[in-house]
Amino acid sequence: MVSKQATYPDLAFVDIETTGSHFERDRITEIGIKTLASGEVSIWEKLINPQTYIPQNIQRLTGISPEMVSGQPSFEDLAKEVKEQLEGKIFIAHNARFDYGFIKASFKRVGIDFRPKVLCTVKLSRLLFPNQTRHNLDTIIQAHDLVVSARHRALGDADLLFQFWQVCEKAVGKERLLEAMNQLIGNASLPPNIDQHVIDSIPDAPGCYIFYGENKAPLYIGKSISLRSRVMGHFQGSLTQRKEMKLSLQVRDIDWIETSGELGALILESQLIKERMPSMNIKLRRSKDLCAWSLEIDATGVLKPALVNQKDLPPGLQDNLYGLFYGKREAHSYLKAVAKKHRLCELLLGLEKGIEGKSCFGYQVKQCGGACIGEMTTEMHNLHLKTAMSFYKVTVWPYEGPIAINDGGEMIVLDKWCYLGTAINEEELSELKSAGNVEFDLDIYKIVKKALAGAYKGEVIDISVQNS
């Protein structure tokens, strides 16, 4: 517990404005710092010449134009002064990885190592106000009646964070607020072979991460909409979970690949696991032996399942497919389970050999409705079979041709449930649209089907007729 006589460490509420969102490519245009030290509040703000172009949309958002920064000092000119403002203080920012990442990268370019303790007010809001549905800054402003002086200007937004800190103190008390701060900035136990600088460089962005063991052998591949938080979650879990502990002891290096959104991360994870076969993942199989059941009426009027193999299987187009399996054994096991659950006749389904006019084995153990000996009509058995199989019907591709799904600003291009690639401009979109046949992958089919029925339903762009 925190002592009631305890005081806050020195705090720096920080916000920056930039030319874009990439630490290495973009540059800072403004820094605002509101400091709470020894009970005294002070402010510091500077416009910074980014020495690069400020995009029009950024100018509209921040109000910072090239003319405003043209005569201002560069970050290199101000680096010493910025470091003095932040030295020895808790670095507090909203989505702190963004602000901290930019300032750290800027210091690095001028040869300064910057490693403060960092507190993210998004995480603080989630911890202290768990019933609040969202925790972005605009929601916090509205939820807590914060006074806006200059939204999307550095010092104006830094002041909002200071106000939010005061709201937190009033809501939960100084002691609980200090506990929450220590909980959020406390260093989690890192694996013995992983340095903090590796963790610091992982972005809090969507993508896939790869844990490597000895000799760069892949141990585990995962995905997340927040890479750094998820990776740290593995190491925090290693204190209580055997699998995570084993992973932490074996890991020697970490790599990651950013994606624009969650859907891209899901697809990439599926591909990487198949390609690299990490030892601690559940093995995902390729779809080369894929098969499915097709329902066909035979000469006697009985509806019979027929197994269709990969070479005869266009899953995006064929309307009469059920299941989708990695092999014949899995397909037959599934059909047997359906038969038992719905009291279907395995003799009529072709799963059992028998003598004409005699009941199947399932009838003798009361697992068949008697269609084999006429106690159930063929028409009724056909109906039960179609009803049972309808739950597992393979969805026909619902578009005339290829589509693009907007995933965080990039376009995931798909056709007949197959992933063609990701485009960031019209030229790439056109190339992928004409990519030709791509091998159907069952895991990607499931990912895309779920996405189209859920969160990405409204993000679809039909590109089959565009630029034709």
C-alpha cells in the first residue's frame, strides 16, 4: 500500500503534434509539456521546424502550417532543452507509445538515449473507469467535463491530461491514484535473454509477432491489435502459466510485422504459422487435400453424400458443398457424428455396408430412425439429411468478382474467399484484382467469412467492375 504521507513523483504531461504517424519517417511539429513538480505547475511549449512537408490533412487537424514552423528551431536545436524538461519525471501521455515513440526516436537521431518511466492515460482510464465504454481523449473530455482550450494543439491537449489527472485524484483519492500509477509503470519481468530496448521498440499497433529460440528457430507466432501489450502479456503470464513460463525461458529474440488492421493480422498469422511451423503453435495444415460433401440423389431417390476432392472443388462458386475438411478421415468422422446426432441411417449414407431389406446396425442400437427398413420414408430421411447438413453448408462467394476490404486504411483484396494481397494505392489494387487463381485456404476462408459477417461488413468495396 502507498503511504498516506506519500507525494507524487515529478510528473510531465506531454503531447506532441507531428507530420504523420510513423516514428522514423515523420517528424514533430510541436511539443507541449505541463509539469507538476513539488506541488508546483509549470508549462513549456515550442513549435518545431520538422524540415519536411506537413500534409494538408494534418494542417487542417492541427492548424499548424509550414509558414508557422519555417522560422522555428529544429528538434536538434531544442533537444537539450526538451531533455531538461522531461528529465527525472514520469512521462504521461495519451496513447503514450505514440508521443514517447516520436520523442525517443527524435532523441536517438541526435545521439541522446531517452528512457523515462511512461504512464499511458488510456490505460489509466481503463483501470480506474472500467465501465466507461471508450477511453479516447474526446470520450474522456465528454465523460469528465474537461475544459478544452486548444484541441489538437500540443499544450492544449497536455492540459487536458493534467485535468484528467485531477479528475482521477478526486474520483479515487491520491493513494489509489499512486497505486494505479505504480501498477501501470511497474516493469514486468522480462525473459533473461530479452533486453528492455527490444520491448521498447515494439509498436502498440496491429500485426504479428514471432518469438525465436536458439539458432533463430521459430518458437511461437501470434497476432494482436496491440503488439507490444500482447508480447508483454506473455511475460506477465509467465509467472503463473506453465506454457508462458516455458516460452519465456526459451525465447532468445522477438520480431514483428505490422499490419494496418486486425483482419490483416489474422490472415498474416495464418500464413506465417503454415510457412514457419513454430514449435509451440497448434499446427495449421495447408489445404492441398481439402474435400467436402456434396449431396446427390441416386437412382432410387435416396439423397446420398458424395465426397468431392480438392481438384473438383471450387469452394467460392459451387453451391452444393458441406463441411470442408483437410482429409477423407476427418470428413467421414464428421458425417458419422451428424448421422448419430440426427438419427440418420448410415447404410443409406454409404457409411455402412449391409444386406438389402435388413436394418443397419444403428437401428439395432436405436441410433437410426428406420429409413433402411421403411419405418421412415425416403423423402423424410432426405429432408432430415438436408436439414442437418444445412448448418455446415459452404457459403458461396457473395460477390460477382474480387472485393477490397478497408482494414485500417489499407485494402485487403479477396476473390472467391482467396486472399490476393494488400494494396495501398490504385495501381496495386488493379494488379491484385487481375492476379488470377490463388490456392483456396480453409483457415483464411473461415477468417474472411467471419469478418464479412461481423466488424468488416460495412468496409467492403466491390472492385469487380471498377477500372474495367
